Amino acid sequence: MATIGLTPRDVARELARRYSTMTHDELDMLESILVPMKFAKGEKILSEGETSGYIYWIVKGLVREYYFKNGKEVTEYMAVENTIVMSIESLFREQPTKLQIVALEPTLIYALPKGKMEQTSMKSVNIQMLYRKILEESLILSQIHADMLRFETAQDRYAKLVKLHPQLVLRAPLVYIASYLQMTPETLSRVRTSALLDDK
């Protein structure tokens, strides 16, 4: 999906294409609740202690979701264009989040406000389906990441990331990729070198 000159209508159509078919009127409803947001590189999208009210659809850019553990940053998730990011526990429990979301590149987001999304879902089965599929996708991605960390070797974790999210590997700083894969930067460097040698 091209990002130049995107309108809210284009974004509504892309969300419908990806998650649920919609009528013209339903696209109107979805378009009406979209909130455009722009973030500079390094700017916080969500800070620790805030209560999240949005599901974020990334139109352009790269974002990182992380938290602090024993004084160190741990990368929970990273996402590029045409991807959803959210602090799901804060969003649904309406409690302050322990997570932070930051733009790693200049980033354009169209946000779906949870309250308006739920109101609109009451009027449209297809928007309700879209909402449900977004949440399902988020939970599945979390499970895939958790299982990857539990059951796979460092080499397999890196290979899976390359396969599933090649843009992340190309664009995200290595220190964040290492944190996301729960390995040291030194281990990641060895794994990357081994993968490059295997490809030759």
C-alpha cells in the first residue's frame, strides 16, 4: 500500500480489505472515527503511566514497544507499515500502562479510539468483525513471540524474524532486535554472521 497522499478514506479501505468487507456506509463510519497522528523520530506515542485509549494503525514508519525491567529496557514488540500496535492490557482494563511506544522513524499513524470503535461496532456487524479480527491478530502475534522465546534456539528465533518481518531486520537498530529476541547483541552478531555464511 503506497503511503504518499493517503487520505482517511484510503486507510479505511485498507483496514476493510485486510480485516472485513464493508459497504460504502460502513466505510463512512470507519473513516469518521480515524484520528491521524504524526510523530518525529524518537517521539513517544505512549508513555509509561498513561492509560491507552487507542489502537494504532501504522501508515508509515517504524515503532517500538518496550518496558523497563531491573533498570534495563526490554523490547516487547516492533512494527512497520500496515501493522497494528497497542497496549492491550491498558486499553481494555483502562489502567495505566507499564509499556512505552516510541517512533524509531518519522511515523504517521491513524488511530482507532476504543470508545468510538465500540460504539460503531454496535451499529455494524462488519465493523464488529474488523474490531474482533484486530484483537485476534494482536493476541496471535503475542503468542507467536512468546512461543518463539520459550521453545526456539537463538538461530531459529532470528531466522523466524527474518522470514516474518524482513523490514524490521533491515530497519530496526540491532540492539533492539537483540532485545526483542531476548539475546545479547554479541549473540545476535554471531547468529547473523552464521546466517549469512549459510546463505552463501
